[in-house]
Amino acid sequence: MNIKSVFFVYVGLLSIALTHASPTSSDFTRCNKKAVAIIEICLRHNEDNCWLRSEMDYKSCRKDVIRSHQYYHNRKKAAKIQRDIQDAKNMSTNGE
């Protein structure tokens, strides 16, 4: 690979590292609704520890949402790196 190709790959990898997909507030809507439903059902049945149960489920749901975004982001990052490497190889074989 020539210097242009190496530079292209390096810039591509750097730009990927600087961008990170984070969940938005709308991604947590399901968690919020589920937490409220747990509290409502729990209180309706006069059960103990309603707030604690709801809070634990809410935190678990949030972790799952964040984990799923990290997984998706890592898959996108890997695909982008593969494309950048292939582009760099194509550029070097074409003499660019």
C-alpha cells in the first residue's frame, strides 16, 4: 500500500473511533412504560417492594438498550473498517 492508502485507512479508523452511537431518550420509552406498569400492577395487588422491583427492572432494561446499541455500533464499525480496507486495496492496485 502506498502512503495515500495508509492515510485513507487511518483517517477512516479515526473518524469511526470518534463517532459513537448512543441511545436516545426515545429508545428508553419501553423501559419507562414497563417500570410504570410494574408499579401499577404491584400496587393494585398490595404487594411489597413495588418501587424496588420496578427500579430493578428499569435498570436492567436500560442496560439491555445500551448493550444493544453498543453491539449495533460495533457491527457497523467493523463493516466500515472492512470497506475502508477494501477501498484502500483497490486504490493501491489501481495506482491511485
